[in-house]
Amino acid sequence: NMSCFAERLKELRRERRLSQAHVAKAVGLSKGAIGFWELDKRVPNLDAVIELAKFFNVSLDYIAGLED
């Protein structure tokens, strides 16, 4: 369920008080991509999800919304 991913990504970013631009730069993506994913307008590829999970130090299952 991608809307779980969108919510989880936004939550992780806000908890750490990071801008979309900061996260994008840290993982080598565009700010626009982060914005689209948080709005559930686009679906990231697996490589991007892996980089985000590493950046936020969470599991793939957690960032995908498969576990709490």
C-alpha cells in the first residue's frame, strides 16, 4: 500500500525536522521526487526506497508500512 509509504516517509522526515530538499540531497534524489512520494503521486523505485531506509536507519518493512 503506497499511501502507507507516503505517510511513513513524511513522518520520518518531520520527526527529524528535515526539509524535503535535505533528504533529497542526502540520498541523491530530487526534491520534487520526495514531494511527489509524500503526496502519493508517484511510486519510488526499489533502489530509492532502500536509500531512504538506510538514511532514516529503518527497515524496508517499516518504511513501506508493512510493520510498526
